Amino acid sequence: MKPIDVINETQFIGDETMVTSDCFAITFKRPSGTNPVYINGYPLEDGESIQFEQTENHLDRTQYNVTFGTGGSGNQCYVFRTIPVTNYFKD
């Protein structure tokens, strides 16, 4: 298989939203001291990250629901995605 060109994208989320992955890997990070963050209902602990990574260049097509609780300094979640920039299904 020929090499695949990718970009790494960073996104800040401050409101409840759906995130479409369409990527090889996606990480959600809750900064320390912020409101609780839930990824598809899974709670991220203070300062915790969760990563979903595909094997052998498969794309993750999951819709991730990002929601927030209360009790911290505000709604903050960072999303890091590794996205293909070429159509690797060709050839």
C-alpha cells in the first residue's frame, strides 16, 4: 500500500455538539479544572483524554456526542483528529 498523506487537526469545543470523526484517529481532551465532559455518555475525568485509533488505515465514521456537566471553570474540550488528505481507496 502506498503512503497516505494526512493532516492533524485541532478543534476547540465549548458547547454541546456532535463531532463526525471521518479520520484515522481521534482524541478528546478535558483540560484540568473545567466542567465535566462526556463523550457518547462516557465521562472524562479532570485532565483526562480518550483516544480512538483505527488499524491498517481504516476510517472511523463514528458520530461522537460531546456534552458537558457543571462544577468547573467552564465548558472546554479539545479534539485532535488525524485526517487523510488523499483518497487512498483509489489505485
